[in-house]
Amino acid sequence: MSHSVVTIGSHSSLQILHGAKKEGFGTVAVLPKGREEFYSQFQFIDKVLGYKDEDEAVELINSIDNGILIPHGSLVEYIGSERVKSLRIPIFGNRNLFEHEADQRKKMALLKAAGIRIPEQFERPEDVDRLVIVKLPGAKGGKGYFVSNDRNYIKSKLQEYIEKKIIKSVDDVIIQEYVVGVPMYFQFFNSVMLNRVELTGIDIRYETNVDGLRRLPSRFTGSYEPTFVVVGNLPAVARESLLPKAYNYAKSFVKAVEKIVPPGMIGPFCLESVVTDEGEIVVFEFSGRIVAGTNLYIDGSPYMWFYWDEPMSVGRRIAREIKLAIGRNELDRVTT
Amino acid sequence: MSHSVVTIGSHSSLQILHGAKKEGFGTVAVLPKGREEFYSQFQFIDKVLGYKDEDEAVELINSIDNGILIPHGSLVEYIGSERVKSLRIPIFGNRNLFEHEADQRKKMALLKAAGIRIPEQFERPEDVDRLVIVKLPGAKGGKGYFVSNDRNYIKSKLQEYIEKKIIKSVDDVIIQEYVVGVPMYFQFFNSVMLNRVELTGIDIRYETNVDGLRRLPSRFTGSYEPTFVVVGNLPAVARESLLPKAYNYAKSFVKAVEKIVPPGMIGPFCLESVVTDEGEIVVFEFSGRIVAGTNLYIDGSPYMWFYWDEPMSVGRRIAREIKLAIGRNELDRVTT
Amino acid sequence: MSHSVVTIGSHSSLQILHGAKKEGFGTVAVLPKGREEFYSQFQFIDKVLGYKDEDEAVELINSIDNGILIPHGSLVEYIGSERVKSLRIPIFGNRNLFEHEADQRKKMALLKAAGIRIPEQFERPEDVDRLVIVKLPGAKGGKGYFVSNDRNYIKSKLQEYIEKKIIKSVDDVIIQEYVVGVPMYFQFFNSVMLNRVELTGIDIRYETNVDGLRRLPSRFTGSYEPTFVVVGNLPAVARESLLPKAYNYAKSFVKAVEKIVPPGMIGPFCLESVVTDEGEIVVFEFSGRIVAGTNLYIDGSPYMWFYWDEPMSVGRRIAREIKLAIGRNELDRVTT
């Protein structure tokens, strides 16, 4: 096959390139200089290209013959949203979604438009009347997030962020009701080629230090501020009766994206949720591309085995979708 | 093959029907109207039949030609124990075990008869002298359970449950010592056909909100009551030196059931345990049928690979057992 | 093939023997009398030999024709370090590493020599100026470990251990800074035959009672002392950007062992780490042989699928390495 799958060497790139190779594509990892050795050890990666700065990254990506770029959660973070827009290479999925992802308010509006239950939002620290989590813009893996029920604390913390130039103004953050329940991340794949939505897996984020602090007796934890930096993922399955609910949300979301962000949802997405003890699924965020939680399921997730009688990671699923599109001469339906 | 495997579309039905199809059976999902779309997307399900009420469910189940019903944790919950008794279709496993499962006292008595270590039980709130967990009857996934070491609190909470008609009397609940340790659910399969007990896997229940609360700093958790509603499962393996112990318990349990609840244990069961820091396995509950924790292992659990050189879920294992029985013309030995 | 793989029936022996059988070896489990029934059920084990005491264990191991012993975390614990030294059978891996593993100070010195970031250490209780974890010598699975920030408490607790003859002197324990973050155990395999280091998987230890206590509201936990006894393992994957860092650590470690403990690292090892919210990997311990966390990945870990296009447990990987060595007539390069 004459096409090559390209991605930035980070996030879920091993999975993406491993899957692409299984589907017969050429594979290219573009990454910051210094990581070449690690990536070069994998035989399913044809080319490992190190870059010294973001501009060189763009150049390298654009230079791949017949390349198709697979975006993931680190793409914008690594080369910047403006440079992503300027890429001349086809990008798998809907690149118009990136700005919705980067903006917490647009993000939540899209979920709301889909009729999905989301947490209460508070415009200003002054409005807070319950426990909230304050989230920073961009996909920095939870860095800087904090939990509080104290208006003054929130105000002063945001003031501090402004002074440190972490944010420009209070409008940059989202102040979201902290829904008590358990986190559960429902991963889906909207197949334009097969005209269906697949439930590809479920994961839980593994966050430092909050998932470590809970191992300490509470008499020791007082002096530590909880942080929510995602450093890994844990596998899980959901009670089966939750699945039709989650699936309906996924279908509604696909419809909403089609309407609001044309050409709509293409490929993987994730509804990041909390499940309450009333059995409610509350979605507090979404990802409009492959999430790192799919890295758990290189040989197939419990759910993927129900759709496919072969080992099917989401990385491979993406490559399969592209292969189907190429076979029908419809690559433009799965790229933007 | 002319037999069809039937189950209620919930709990572990995807796994059961997926496994049945792999073993060559026809497959039927019977489920409450509204869930048809979700289940219809899976090609391994031949028929998806929606019912409007429990009586129609019974009718649909009874109408399946050459059908064999696989019971799971939601069967009694969905159609009621009386209707289950009235089913004319063969049920895989021992249907006499259902009432033991529904009655917390009979449940614990059966474990005790097997010589398995169980938590201390308290007949009345007045007797409580340590931390206990109070459990409601039936398999409602932990809903209404609570933890306390305060006799008065327990009394008033039970009084509240009686007033709200959640229970009839204090005798309906079980007041069980809360054993401190880590939960570990040992899943087994008693094969009548191969005359052996297989360790099929281990899981941990994922419970809301208790598994979420622990992510909150303790200064925020004071105002939330912990709840124990099971909304998913997490995979685990045990220290290998624990396995012979757990396995001996499983064998003793099979013997006890054979004696007390004829014709004995057939197929999957689970010993829900806490492992203490002395390396003791304390079993606080059992399930006499497939548990939802097996949903993790559609492509085989770490332990199933030791018994079978092919991907073997418990759902598939059930179908394999039935196939073996049919081949020997002994279907009556694995159904009741 | 005329060689047999032998191991003590515990820890990761099922995986080791299962993998050995897949690679064509004879397989022998040597174990304390009483466990024979459990191990005998597995068809991939050719011989199950029960011993009544440690001397008989040594005799049995030495008696295996063409046997190769695979050491694991329970070997020294079960038969004692002196007896291990006296074994005449080839041992896979570097047996000179055992004493480094048994001595917490040598252990940390080796990591330090590799340039790996380790927690601060305190020579005496009097020096402690922050939260620390106090660890006992030997691989007892965390038994007796405790957390404290109080010099007097540490002193009196150690005094108690000395009186109870759990330790001989304060010098036997290691007093290590308790690094706040999340635990992550990076498993590697140094292949002498393929001249490369493989990342074989990641796990998290499941510890009683500390992982259970956190499920209790803090108002109930006050009366329980947290303990850290490992009774199982949980699977995880890491944020991909952490992998090159962990991999560099692994390579440095291999180099350090080569220099300090000839003939160097052979086969599996593990860097037991905490990941902080600054994205730092702090290694607080290492294992110089197969760890029990690999028991999760009998059918291959997410990472092993990247190296091997077949199900590859670490047990099987060991057998593959031996097979490669035998094929090249270089068995002495992978055994000591």
C-alpha cells in the first residue's frame, strides 16, 4: 500500500503505528529529538524522525509522501494549534473539532447540545455554592486543576494563576460542580465507513498525586495539596445495564457534532464521565480523538472482541477505517 | 446445532451470548423494551426480543425452541423469583440455589457449612461491638448498604428502611463484621463434565460512591455518606501463594452445595472475599452463578489461559460445558 | 528438547512453567507438601514434587536431569539464601544479584550508581525530617513496613522489632523518604541473546490493608494501623511520554549492574517507582528477577505486543531466551 500513517511520537503513537502496520500502511513517528532511541526499537515503525523545534515538526510532517496524520491528545500541545491548522497533509478525523476541545466552554456547550447530562457550571468564583473542580484550558493532562468549596480560596488561587501567567483571566478556566461518584471513561468510535458507533473500551485515569494520597492515612495527608495530573490509565468494565445509556449518549453526541461542527465526528472519541450511586452517567468532558486510555487495549478490549473477531486496538481500528475508505476511494470522507 | 442459548439482556449477557455463538449455539437476548438498539448491533446475537412486562418476558423465554436459559445476577431482579421458578425451559446450573442466594442468612450458613472463614455476624443492632456493614436482601448491587460502629445509628437507619418499606423487619438484613483488608473476588467454574473446579479469574468491584470519595481530600468528604453501588469491575491477580487456599475453599464449597442444595454446584460461582494482612481469605458472600466481574475477561483471564489454550470467557465456558453435555446426551446433568 | 525448567511452586511459577511448556521444555514444580493438588491440575506441568523441608527442596532441585532453575521472589524466602548458593543446577539470571536484593542499602546504592533518582534516605530515626516509610530487610512482601513522620514513634517501633527479634538492629531497616505520587512498577527484560532491553509491562501492587482502608470513611479508619502486605497486582499503562524516561533508567540500570555485579543483568527486572505530579519517576526499589506483577499478562501485556507478534508472558520470554541460548550453544551466557 502506498499510504503512510504519521503521528507525533507521544500519547498513543505506539498503538497508532502498531495498528497501521498491521493494516499494511507505512508508518512514521515524528518526535522531539532525544526520543529516537526509544521509538527506534519497535520494528513496526518504518521511520523515526526527530525534530528540534515545532516548525521543523511541521516541515517533517508535510514532507511525508502520501502521508495521513493521526491526531492525538498531544498534537496541539506539541506543535501548537496554529501550526496544526497550517498542515497540508490530510488529517484523519475532523480537525475543526480541535478548537472545541481546547475551549472548556465550547466543549461543555457541545455536550449540552447533545442532551447529555453535564455538571453544573459556575461563571465566577462568587457563584460557587458547592464543591467544585476548577479546570485550566488546553489538554495539559490535569495539571493545575484543583478542588474547592470556598469562593475566596478559588478567587485567590485564580489570581495567583493570572499573576504567574498560567491563565489570562478567570474566563479561561471552567468552574465545574464536582460530581461525587466514580470516574468512568467511555471510549467510542464513530465509523463513517460502516455507519455505526462502536463502544471500544472503558478506562479510568490514574492521577498523581490524588490516587497516591488516598493510600496515606488521613493524619498525614493534611499537608499535601491534591493534584490531578494524569500519568496512566487503568482498565475497567461497566455494569452491563449502563452500556445502553452510555451508547445512547454517544449516538446523540455524534448527531450534535454533525450539526454543530461539520463534517461531524469521524473516528474515536471519549465521553469522560462520573457514574453516581443513582446510576446516572454525568459527562464532565469529551475528547474528539483517540484517548490514551485506549493504550490498555493493544490486543483488543473486552468490548472490541464483541465487534471484531480479531485483536483490534483503536489504533488499528483507525487504520482499518482508512483502509476501507481508500478501498472505496473515499479518503476525503474520513480526513479533513 | 439445534439448541439456542437464551439470557436476559443485562449483567453478563453479551459475554454469555458471544461465548455461545463461538460454541455454535443459536443466541437469543430477551430484554426490557428500549434496549433493543444497543443489543441489535452485535452480530453474535441472532434474536433480540423486547418485553413490556415480566409476564411477557416469561412467555418469550418459554417460547424459544430448544432453548437453554443461562441465569445471571439480574435474572431474579428482572422477572422475580416466582416467575423464575415457573420457567419451563431448562436452566443451566442449579436453580435451587437461587433462594439461598437471595437470603443473606442461608447464604452465610452455606459458606459456614463448607468450613470457610466468614465474618462475624450480629443478630440485632444491640449486639454490635465493632465496625459492621449492614446489607439488604436480594442482589441490588450493594444499594442501601452502609457501614457503622454505632448501635443507635444502625437501629435508626433500619427503622427508616422499614418505614420506607425497603425492608420488612430487621431480620431481612444481615449485620456483618466489616473485615479490614482488600476485596478480592475469586471466580470459579465447577465442571460436572470434566469433573474439576477451574479458577476462572479474579476481580474487584468498582463501587460508587465509595471508590470515588477516596479521591477527595478528607476535609471535603465529611458531608457525603459512603455508598456501595456496584457500577463496574476491575481486573486483578492474586499473590500465587493465595491460590491454593482459595482453591481449597472452592472445593469445600462445591462439596457443601452438593450435600445441602442438590443436585449441587453446576458451572460458575464466586467467593467474594477480603484478604487480610495476615494472608487470611475471609469470604463475606458467594454468588452461585456467573458474576459480572467475568465481563473483564472476554478474551480469557490470566488464569483461564492456564486451563485452556484458546480464548475462554466464562460465557464461552458455560457454552462449552453444555456442548460437552449434549455430546454425551447428558444435558440433564448440567441443567435443572 | 531435553532440558527441563524448574521452579518453586509459588510467586510466578504458573506463568514460568506455562511459558516453558509453550517453548517446548519439560516443566517441574518443586513445592512445600500440601500444595500438590492445586498445581497438579495444570497440564503444562510435567512433574509436581512436594518437599517436607528446605533440604529436601534442594535435593529435589539438584536431582532434575538437565534442569534449569528459574528464580523468583519466593526462592530465597522458601529455601534460604545459603541453600540457594549451594544449588548445583544452573540458575537462569545472575545469582550474584540475590544478595543485593536482600540488602536494602546495597539495593539503593546500585540504583544510585545507575544515576537513577531515588528517595532521600535517613541513617537513623533521629535524622528524619519528613514523612518516611520504614522497610524491613528481605522480600516479605511489605510485611512490617510502616509510615511515619515522628522520630520518637519510629525509634520505639524499631525497638519493638528488635525485642521481637524481627530485626537485629536499626541498621537492618531502611528509612526512606515517602515520595508522594502514584506507584507504578516498570517491568523490563534484558535480553543477552537479542542484545536489547524490552519493556514488558507495568503494574501496581495491591496491598492489604492500605488499599482497603481507603474505602472506609476517615472517621472509621483512625483505629487501624495501615499495613503494606502485597496480596495481588493490578494492571496499568503509563502516559506514553513517561516511557522513554523509564526506558533510559532501565538501560542505565543494566549498565550499572554489568559493572558492579558481574556478569550483569540477565532477563527480567523491575524498577519499582513513584510518579510525581512533576512527571518525575522516582525509583524506590528494584527487583533483579521476575516480579509477580507479570502474572497479569499471561497472554501478553500491552507493551509485549509491540515487541512480539504472539502472546508473550515474561515466563515465556524467559523460556524463549533460554531456547535461543541453547540453540547457539550459549546457555552459560544466560545462567550462573
